[in-house]
Amino acid sequence: MKIAYRGFYTFVLLCLAYSAGLQAEDNSHAAVQVEIVTDMGAIVVEVYPGIAPTSAGSFLKYVDEGLYSDAGFYRTVRLDNDNGAPKIEVIQGGLLNTDDVSGVAHETTEQTGLKHTDGALSLARAAVGTGSGAAFFICIGDQPALDYGAARNPDLQGFAVFGKVLSGMDVARKIHVLPGGANVEDAYTKGQILAKPVQFLSVRRLPNTTDSR
């Protein structure tokens, strides 16, 4: 009986260890909630460092180091002012002065499985590897043209989704309809840059929750 008891005890320990291993694996996909308070209202986003570690990590670095002190939403792209193709609808925000900002490695939607659906949070970029938390955008409606393999970007690499809006899409949509009245020389962004950016008043982490994916 003692031998059987020891065997049962060992079995219980193995089950507990296995369960702990599963929990540790689940925690690797822990989602982080961030509140972006603007002068038009608050937007709460959820980012996925376990799914898109490079992109989400860059965004969270800006959050944690207080680098969004001079930041806001400054660009709105709509069907009536988009100068690219296929047309998209997004609002873009981040640092209001992005000089000398280093990019991070590009994580495609093919790699992460995340897509540019309504409310998706993604890094803005020019060439591959130039995106970072310094500039990001929120999708207004589904925007498959921004996914890997789609034609919006000639290199077909798409953009790097790393999170989504949990609440405050009403605020995002109010920003989206603001007129782009700033004078710009760049033909690509003509009619899209706000004369007065929607300022970030605070950007901070909220208590962590676990991603239910």
C-alpha cells in the first residue's frame, strides 16, 4: 500500500507540474491594457506582447518610459482624402516630433495571425524595419489592404498589428472625421494632417488581464 500511495503522490505532483506548465504557457500570451486619455476622450487598448512581442514591446516601451508626453493623434485617413490605393480608413498617432527614431524588426500579420480588423492597433512605417511605437494607427472598420500580401504597400509586407481597441472607438471615430487642415508639402498626406493634433493627456498601463484567445 505504501508503494501504491507513493505512486499516487508522484502522479499528483506530475499533474500539478503539468498544470503549472500550461499556466506559464498561457501567461506568455498575457494581454496588457493601456489607457490613452486624449483631449477628446479616453481610448483603452489591449496589446499582445506574447503574440507580437517586438511591436507590442516597442509600444509598451514608449508607454512605460513616458515618451508619449509630446504626442497625439495627428493624421486621419478617410475614403474622401486618401491618396493611396487601395483606399483605407485609419487614424494615426504617436510622437509629434519623430526625428531620429529607430525602428524595430517588422512582424507581419502572417507571422502573428493578427489582422487589421475594426479597432486594430498597428505600427505605422515607411520601409520594412522603420516602424516603432513612435507612430501607430487605429483601423476604422476592417482594413484587409493593410495585411501581409495586400497591395496597399508595394513591398506586400503589410503592417504590424499588435493590439486592438477595447473601448473608446466612439472617440476614435470622432477624431476620424476631423478635417485635415494643416498645410503639407507631401502629396501623399495632403488633406490628412490635422491643423491641431488631438493631444495625449496621459498614456498608462492598466491592471493586466489575460488574453482569452
